[in-house]
Amino acid sequence: MSEQQEKSLLVHRVKFLALISIFILPFIAAWLALYVFDYRPGSKNYGELVQPVRPLEFPLLTTSDNRQLDSEFWNKWTFVILADGDCSKLCRDNLYYLRQMRVALGRDVNRVQNLLIMQQSASSDLQTFLADYPDLTVIEQADQSLLEKFRLPNREPGAASILYLVDPRGNLMMTYPAVNDPSSILSDMRRLLKVSQIG
């Protein structure tokens, strides 16, 4: 074999090895990051994921305007607020933010709905307030068993205006703090609706 042929063969081998390394090196780097350096990328969610996701089974519920909520009702992304008493200022602020968030979703507005669950009847003051929320579903005089479905570790259901997010398959999958950042919730929902084919 001539010297020129040997050089040509060497060049081909180098090219072949370089081509293989292009495909193999990312896998090696990922393996090292995960198992050697224990790298765990942070979540981009503002909300806190419920782990494991909890399937919710609801009885047939009746709203304050005498509509019955069957299984079809839950086929959307549903924000749930468990009112503290007669829906405090914080509770009302969250209702306002959730209403504005739905509007900001544009064409996806009908994929998201809001639900207020109360253990007592709404006062006349609250009824006046809710008149500006025609798309809000309200359940009054809910019994404790309904609230218990939303119990999470170290969180008393109904003790504060935590926002609960139920997915269109009826799973409690995320919560948001009572004092929240509405723009971050909106960002979460835009991401969810973009990647999700349900609801």
C-alpha cells in the first residue's frame, strides 16, 4: 500500500470516528450529568405539582343556580377555590385574577373554567360581588366530605384560598399559593394548554 493510500485511509478513519462521536458524545454527557454529577434541571412550573397526581371522584353536585355538575363538567381544566368563610378579600382577589387570566388565554378561554366551593350560603354582599362573574360556577353549603377530597399534607382544605388545578381527566394535579403571582399562573396555563391535547 502506497503512502498516499495510507494517508487517505487514515483520513477516512478520522472522519468515521468523528461522525460516530457526534452521535455518541451527547449520550455520554447526559449520562455523566445525571449519574455522576447528579444534575437535576429545575421545574419551570410556578405551581406546585401534586405528587402523585390524585384522581378525584365527585358525587353529582348542584350549583347555586340549580345546575347539576355531571362528569361532563370536569372535561376542562378547572381552577377550584375553597372559600374561607364568606370568601374573604383574598378569595375575591383570586376570583378576579382567575377571571382575567381566562380572558387573557384568548382562543383557549373555553378550555379553562373556575369553580368556587363554599361551606355556607353566599351573603348578599358576596352575591352582589359574584354578579360580575357570570362564568364562575359556585357550589354553596358543601359538606366536609367534598372539601376532604382536596386535603393535602400540611394543608387544611378550606383554611386558606389555595388555588387547586384539576385536569380534564379529573385529577388534582397542581396547587398555587393563596397570595400568588397571576402572570406566572397565566404562563403555566399557556404552557399546559400548548402541550396538552385534552380539555
